[in-house]
Amino acid sequence: MSWQGNAAYNHWVRIGSATYSCLKDSLNSASVANNIACQINASDSNCMATTGGSYGNEIFITLKARVAAPVAVSSSDGSAADTLSQVSAATILQSIAHQINAINWVQNGPVVLWAAVVLPNQLVIAAAPCADGNMVAFYQTDNTGSSRLNFTASNWNLSGSSSDNVSWHVRIDFTALGWNNVDKVWWTIAPALPNDQAYQPTEWQIVVTNWTVTSNPAGKRALKVAGPGSVRIEEDSTWVSTDGCWEPAPGNDPVNGAFAFWSQGRATRAAAAGAKVTVVVFGMKVAPAQS
């Protein structure tokens, strides 16, 4: 309550529809504040009040426990009108969980995360199965002050996840990606990296199965490769001899529409009429080509 210099001035605080007032008369501002606070504590069913500040003339109003918010509060002087809301640990955790679940982690995160609240005050955060989830760390930026809501730790890491025996389904839609002239696709696979330490050589394996091409919109003939039990003979093999004029075949030139699927990326072609090649095989059977 601020000094008005008028003995007839009526100070008041309104909580919801109830008004608590005190005539200035000969009272100082601290006495007026204390008078109104006592009225609130004696009569109001929603709020309680205390006084303080440098001059003792400030009234602090808080909601009582288990009071359904919101409650409107206003006063004759000193501060603007406001609305009190009951904030609990569960309310804050629900908000944090909602924000975590709203993120598209496939596009924006190292792993897919999701969160849930276990009442009254536990936040559970989990990651999709893979060792990368163990590298996800959480930090709390405000963990000071006994009057503030805070977590039991200022930082922590997810743990307990593993990439062992985890199946991954990889689907590449070349049309959607605009990859209309794909000659070769590299898929880099590596063992799980350790967290906060240098990588140490280790044994690991991966099994790749069910390779399929579901459509061929460009009408391209499937590349033929040798079938099981066959031997691939390169142009530089000792089983191959040439006669006449031969030259290296041109490689890939996607810009000009030339696509070369040469074994090991190279090939030899006849450069003049009459060129001959002889391939000698020893005790082998002919295996059918496969797509």
C-alpha cells in the first residue's frame, strides 16, 4: 500500500468478488497493509496474505493449497491486476513432456525420444533402442533456491540402451528424393561410438537381409550379375588375352546421360575393327546370370 497523503483515502484489495479495505485515516502504509492482510487471512477462502518489503507496506498474496485456479486479484494502488494460478510439479512436468513429444526427433535429433509423467513428480524420458541413446544428456538451467521447483539432479544421461540384436528397416524412395540418375549409393555402417572417450578397436558384425527394389519407373533393365558358384574375370586377368587395338572404356558421365556399370569401375573396349579377345577357363561350369 502506498502513501496517498489523504486521510479519507480508502485502500483495498479485491480477490475474486471479495473486497478487503482499510481507511487511511492516521495509519501509516505498513499498518494499512497489515490490516488488509489480516482481513484476507481471516475471511478469504481462496488466498492467504503476508506483508513485507522495505517499508513493510507490501502485501504478498498466494493461493491456498488445493484451491482451483485461476483467481483474479487487484488492488487500489501499488500493482496492476493479475491472476493467480496453482502450479504444481505435475503441471510443469506435463508441459515439459508435451514439448519433448512435439519435436520431430527423426529430423531434429540424434535418436527418437519420448516422455511421460508418473504422478506426482516423476518425468520419464526414453529413447528408441540403440546405443546412441546413451549419449543423450539433459541439463537443468535453474536448480538453485529452496523456494523454486527443481529436479533432484542438475544433469543426467540416458543409459541402458544397446544396439545389439536391433533390427533396422531402411527404405530409400529415390523418386521422392529426386534421385533420378543414381549410379551408386554408399551406405556407411560403423560400430557404436563410446561416450566421452576415444574409440577402441573392437569386433562387431551386421547382417543385411531382404534387399528388394519395389519399382522401376524409369524402365531401366536390371543390372545382370554372375550367379552363385561363378567366378568374375576382370579384363586384366591372366586368363584374358587381347589381339588388336583396345582402349579403356569411358566411365560415368551422368551430366551427359552416360552411365557405366563396369566391374570395379573400369572396362576395356575394342578400338578398331578386327580386335579380338580370348578368355581361357579351366574346369568351370557356366552359371546363369542373376538380376
